[in-house]
Amino acid sequence: MSVVAGPLRVAVAGASGRMGRMLIEAIDAADDLQLAGALDVAGSPALGQQAAAFLGRAGSAPITADLRAGLANAQVLIDFTRPEGTLAHLAVCRELGVKVVIGTTGFSDAQKAQIADHAQHIAIMLAPNMSLGVNVMLKLLDVAARALNEGYDIEIIEAHHRHKVDAPSGTALKMGEVVAAALGRDLKDCAVYAREGVTGERDRSTIGFATVRGGDIVGDHTVLFAGTGERIEITHRSGSRVTYAQGALRAARFLAGRANGLFDMNDVLGMTAT
């Protein structure tokens, strides 16, 4: 594992968005990181502006839609955008040797395969949720599902702000995958994403999903294990995007000494099973 000299140079995709600004603020406050690039989509009114101007930093990186210019001085890109944009960024990062932290959700299986291919050449950390608490919850869900493998119906309820474009959330899907794997199932075969009308009695082997969208909810996730005479609810609620930003910075530091490979937050937090 190589050692990175000086501040780690980090670029941010979606620099003018809510998450992008949160990341820029977190990088600005970190002694060991430097904002080295800021990307946004062509046509954004923020293009040409200094990315950290909202913090009073006149000399920060300019926001650009030119990927090669925005990534020219970066060692790591943090990307919380959309699947198509992230994949376009990955292609250029692979060309330039820039590592990537991906918090984008909503990838198809084919798109995930593309990410895995890029990871043979550059280091990539892919996680649907960067929160330390959420990743600890995933471990708890594995334990709960193995222990409650008979006689319990499993439902996953998630809530997010009105602007979120994918449903269920990537975090909810990851929770479903963890629970299904612990039960020896494939989520593709047992997930139920919608109920309407006369649905008939619940199939005990399914994992149900319910989605709420409204207001400025940052992110709530509950996994319900409903048995006869009792139920267990494991819940995580996010009150601020700060937790995602700090997790992404931790992931960027983790990737700094790695040449290639596909990692997740278990790797970053040292929770990978041995």
C-alpha cells in the first residue's frame, strides 16, 4: 500500500447540488484534503463559478463541465450524481488514473458490471449509503435475519425527500439484499415492490418494500420483522447529509493507497468478514 504525500486532492461531481456543497464544505474543513476539481452538467448556471465561493473561498476550484479539465489535478473523485453521469465520469477517471468514491444509486446489473470492469484498472468504492450507522445496521440485519429465519414476515420501509428520483432507495435495496442472502434467498426472486387491490394472503417467503417521498426527509429506513405476538424493528434515521459526506471522505482516504479493486463500506470500516 503506497503512502500519499501532502493533502489528498479530491474532486467533487455535482458540485452545485445539495450533496456536492456538503462535500465541498467537508473537504474545506479537513486538514488532510484539498479540493482539486468541481464538476457539473453542461448548462448548469454554476459553471465558471468558484466551487467554494459559498464558503467565502475565492481561490477554490472552478466548476466545469469539462471532465478532463476538472479531474486533471485530482487523485480521487467523489460522485453522488446519477448512474449515466457516474459511468461517464468513471470512463475518464480510468483514463486518467483517478480513483472514485461512488455514492450514486439506481444502477442496473449491467451498469454494475461496467463498474466492476473499471475497478480492474482503478480503485473504486461503491456503496448505496456512506453512513457509519447504516453500515452497522446492515450487520445487525444479517444477525437478525439468520436468527428470525422462520415465522417472521419481513418488510422494508424507507422515506426520502421529494427530490429523490429512484425508488426504492439504494440503501433499502441493499438492506433487502443483506436480509435475503442471510435467509439463503435471492432478492430478485422474493422482493415485492407494490401492492394494490386484492393481493391475496401474504407469501411468507417474500420481502416487501414500501416507499415514502415528501418534504425534506434526508433518509429514514426501517426493517420490520413481524412475527406472531411480537415484532422487531431496526431503524436508522438521517438528520443531515453531513454523515454521508464524512463517510465519503473516509472512503476517499481509504482508496488513497490502493491501485485498483472494487470496495464497499465494510472494507472502509474494517468490517469485512475474514
